[in-house]
Amino acid sequence: MKRWWFWGALMLIAVAWAINIAIYETEQLEEPIVLKHYIELPMEQTHFFKIYYLTNKNNPAILQSLEVNGLSIPNISSSNDMWLYGNENSIYNTPNIVQEFTHHLLLEGHFDHSMLSPEGVEDKPFTWNNVILSFGDSTIKEYNIGEIHFNSSRVKEEHKLSSMSSGGTSNGLHSTIYVAEEQLKMDEVIVPIYITQDVQVKVHYEGEKARVPDAVYQAGNMPDWDDVSQPLAKDIDWPISLEPQGTVGLYVQIDPTLTTAIDARIDWEGKTVDGQKVIAPVSLQHIPQLTTESLHQMIKKAGETQ
């Protein structure tokens, strides 16, 4: 009897081991999966733009370069060399891991868009949907990456609607309160079409005589989106008028389950009383945090298209 239990236990261990190997093999990616992105930045922006991608945790494929319009620029992530030279501890040392899963890593690559404009050549706007990405596992492929816009540098202008304070939560809610430095009329806040279904805006506007920010902003006690009692931007009677030192607040909610990466500075436009154009930047930032379900959906979809 004891011998039967012994061999039975060994059999169960072997079956479990075989199942684990089968699951591991089915989970392995044939090539990296690149997330969708919405990037809209001015050419004079100093920080890098980032590309997010999924790769196998064992023997990861590391993003090496991005090519667009025949011009290739390198991934300049600080730890990229560690991966290239096979540092066994690089998985734990690299700051470029966004998320770590049982069999996969969500990584980010950093790119300097100034490399797209040779020195001495006037900055020109760029718009991309497809780019060629090269990885360390010899994958070289054209990916539909979403939408990337780099706008021409603008002449520095005096801000007539300035950011007074801001705050945010881990659930994708960000608030900014603006103060007018002179009499202004501001037009509707327009969210880019590519992400309009994933980004909502509410407006805190108390009329031309408003002077004091909402206590929510002052206390830094951010509510949940559903608890924000202000109307949606689409329901405001635009344009709105602001007197000198008048205030207006924006609540921007990005869907926290969104798998598209967002890094955008959109323009909120208006005019002074003498017709001078006013632009206030509105920042939209979202780094995807994948759930186990969304991870498996991405892997399944990639398997169907590969």
C-alpha cells in the first residue's frame, strides 16, 4: 500500500510538472507585444517619450531602436546596456520594468525626439501611426503604435491663464485650478478624438466673479470621479468669461483600466478682450497598469494576428 501511495504521489507530481510546462509554453510570446499609445507633445518638450511593450520574462526581447520615415533613433534607457550585456541581475536592477508578471514583463523604452530634427534644421511637426521597431531577439517589425504627434515649437508667450494648483489620484483622476491674469474668454476644452472615449472632463466654474478655489483643491482631498458634482465639459455653455484673478478648475478622469499609454499636452484655447489668442496647457498622463485579464486578452489577440 505504501509503495502504491509513493508511486501515485510521483505520478501526480509528474502530471503537475507537465501541466506547468504546457502552460509556460503556451504563455510564451513569439515576439514582443507593443501597447497602443497616444502622444502629443511640442518639439521643445525636454523629457523623453516612452514606448511600452510586453516581452517574455525569461530571455526578454529588449527594444533597441525605433525607425520612422527612414530615420532610426536608439532606445536610450539607462539600463539598456545591462540587458544587452546579459547581466543576470538586470531584471531586478533595471528601473524600466513597469510591471512584472509570472511569465512576462511590461517594459518601457525611452526615446529622444530631438534626434528627429538634425541640428540647425528648423523643427517640423511629426505625426506617426506606424513605426518599425527593432528588438534584441532579432525581431524587426512594423507596428501600429497608435498616434504620436510632435507639434512645431511655438514662440514663448506670456501665460494669461496660469496653473494655480493641481493634484491627482491613483485612479486616473487629475485636477488643476487655473487663475486668469486679465479678462479672458475661454473656449471648450477639447479632448483628442483618439482618446475621447477614455478621457472625461468636468469643469468647476462659478461665473465671472469667482475668486476663491474650491475647498477640494485647497485641502488636496481628491474625491472619486462619481463624487465630483461639477458638470461635464460638453454640458457647459461655452465660452466662459473670467475676470482678472478669476478661477476655473478642471477635473480630468482617464479610465484606469485603459491599456493605451497617454502622454499629451493639449491646448486649452481662449482670447483676451482685444482678441489676442490665449493658450493654457492641459496635461494628460496615463501609464497602463495591466490586470491578469487584460494581459491574457492581449496575448490571445496577439496570437490570433501573428
